[in-house]
Amino acid sequence: MIYASTKLHESTGDSGAKVFVDSSGKRRRLVAISGICAAVGAVIYISVVVAGLVQSPEIELTTRGTVATSSSGGPS
């Protein structure tokens, strides 16, 4: 169960008192599972990027633009 202080400046006499207490450990498990899911997602994303970079030398990429000229000799 989560307990929270309801008063803005409630003084308990202990300056290092915890504001939220989670005795069940639910929040810790939720944060751990969320972190694992984020790490798995990051690994998958990085793997896709690396696979794309490994295959890219096979693809000829040009940076120059080509201008097509019309055979009619110019605009009418």
C-alpha cells in the first residue's frame, strides 16, 4: 500500500523521512519490468540499424542530383 503525506509542510521530526512507502515492492517490479522492456526495444532497434548499415555497401547511393533535359530544345 502507498502512503503519502497530505499536508504540504508536514513535519515528522525526521528530515530524511520517506514520503512514499511501498511495502509490497510492486513499484520496484514495475520499474524493473519497464526498464527491461525499454532495453529489449533498444537492442532490437540498434540491431535493425546495424543490419541496415551492413547491407548498405551493396546499394549504390549517389549524392549528386541528375537534371533531365527535354529533347524539344526548351520551353515553349
